[in-house]
Amino acid sequence: MSTISDAESQIMQALWGQHPLSAEDILAALPAEGGWQLGTVKTLLNRLLNKGAVKAEREGRRYLYEPLIDRAQWEGSESMGLLDRVFGGRLSPLVAHFSAQRRLSAEDAEALRQLLKEHDDEH
């Protein structure tokens, strides 16, 4: 799968939330503070079509778009890419970095403890 840019991922987020959508529907679903224009949305949709991330079906004078890649699949690919690029594929430096940047909530700390316990129980 080709890499999806940050701007393209916002288009995908709209499509994962609901589909099929027209370019106008996608524009309406995007955050207003982004300053999105219809031409930009259409350009990004064409890029996503070329990458095989979405499909388009003609309905009258417009096209309706649907995602072809699964959100969980994309999230997995993106998160593993980040882990490999920034932290050499190691999980502990990633957790240390984020916990230094943002205080772990009690809920997050407990979730991490539970993950470690499950890991220990499996090995």
C-alpha cells in the first residue's frame, strides 16, 4: 500500500466514518478550521484513487467514493512505520518518550500494566 499523506488521511477519516460520499459531502465532513476547498478535496481523492485507497462510482453527474483499505489495516501500518522510523522498532523507547511528553493517566498506566501482565503470562 502506498503511503497516505496527512491531508489524504483526513479524507480517509471522513470516508471511514460514512460512505459512500461525494466530494461535496467529504468537504462538509472535514473540519472547518482546515480551510478546505472543493478543488483540494478532489485532488486528494484523485491521489487516493491512484493509490488504490478508494474507489469511485458515477452517480448521475457526480462520483461517490468509498474506502478500499480498512482503517485498522492503515492504523497498523502507520503505527509500525512510526515505531520503525523513529524508535528503531523498539516499543519501550516509544512509551518512555510519550510518557515524558504527556503525563500518563491512571487509566493508561493500568492498561500498560495489564498489557505487560498478559505478555508475561504468554511467555
